Amino acid sequence: MKKRKFIAAVVTAGVLLCILISHFIGTNPVSSAVKTIFSPVENGFAYISNKIYSAVSFVWEMDGYKEENENLIRQVNELNRQERDTAQLREENERLQALLELKNNTDGYSTVAASVIAYSANNWYDTIEINKGLAHGLAIGNAVITPDGVVGKITDIGLNWATVSTVLNPENAMGVKIGRTGDAAVVEGDDELYSQGLCKMTFIDKGVAIIVGDLLETSGSGGIYPEGLLVGAIREINSDNMGMLNYATLEPSVDFSRLYEVLVINGVR
């Protein structure tokens, strides 16, 4: 193997030497003969060297393109991240602005803004936890609202936290009125409906004509919720075998899956 490599090296060196001689010794019969003999070899070497140069250049260029592409990808990812951050900040600013307007429009009541920090373990939003409590003047029974409507009321509390039982909770009930007619009823959580994000309206007078889409507002009875707060809209009307109204399914106006900030009504000014 070593002998073959040696012979190949000698032959290659000899060919290169002859090419150099033919190139530098000028024009004479020997030079012409050498050029004639080795011209195909010289052309072959030139062809191979050009191919090698092209291949090396292609590899260099591809490395450059790869690096440039990676830089562009990083730039695009950074721009997308900045766009997401901007959108989140814009959305948060809009929510806080709406909460401030609600606070200013809640005449006659003392209120405290709070952030939602946890949901109930079963993920059905029947209870939530907020980051304000006794240290901020809150108490059990305080109503909790948002610009979209009623969230629920505080049922457990600590120094800097409180648990809110939402309108979806089967243990929660409130007096309401039908916005279109002014008739009274009761909205309460339901064991079968709360996992669907729904509750029900009961204790409806037989003569009341309700329709799907009717809006329900707090009636002010019970002393917890101020009058006129939006609770939700009637989604379905259920009747018994005699065609008499049994109850109505209610879709709350608050989207509990996107609840970040709330306003707690903690007393009259």
C-alpha cells in the first residue's frame, strides 16, 4: 500500500514538473513536445482544480446561507415574542381601564380591586381565590364583580387572600330580575350544569313570559349585590310534562376561563 502511494506521488510530481518545465522554459522543440504530451494532463488538472474550487466555494456559501437563515429565524422569533408581549400588555391595559371605569361608576359603594391567583381544583370555576383579604378591609359576604357582570361572593378569607364562590357554585344563589319585564326570580348554581359553565333560574312566576336571550340583573334583594348588575342571559327554557315552566338555563355574562382582575364591593361609602 505504501509502495503504491509512493509511486503515485512520484508520478504526480513528475507530471507537475514536466508541466512547469513546459510552461517556463520557453518555445523550443522540447518544450513543444512536453506541452503536447502533457497538455491533456494539464487540462485535466485545471478541470479538477476548478471543480474543487467550485465545491469548496459552494460549501462556504452554504455555511453563510445557513448562518444567515439562523439569524433571520432568531429575528423573526424575537419579533413574534415582542408582538405577543405588546398584545398582552394592550389587553391587560384595556382590562384595567375597564375595571377603573367600573370602580368610578359604582356610586355609593366602597370597592377594592384584586387579582385572581387560583381556581378551584376541579377546574369548573365554581370557586376562585383572590390576592386581597382582611388586611384590605374585605369580609365574608362581600360581592365580587367585573365590568362584564357578577362573579360571586366571598365565602372564606385570610389576611391577604379570599375565596370567592362564583355564580356557578351549587351552594350559591341570588335574587335577580328579568331586564325586559322586571319580574323577579332566583339564579343558583346546579350540580349538573356547573361543569358546563352554566347555572339555572328558578322560582319564576307561572304568568311570566320569558324568552331565550332575556338578560338577568341583580335585584338588590338580600343586601349582598347592588341592584342592576348583569348576571347572564337565558340560554334554554325547560318545562315540565304539563308544559309549565320548570326552570331556565342561564349562561353567566362573566367568562370564568379568562378572569384576571375583579372588583370587591366591601361596603357603603
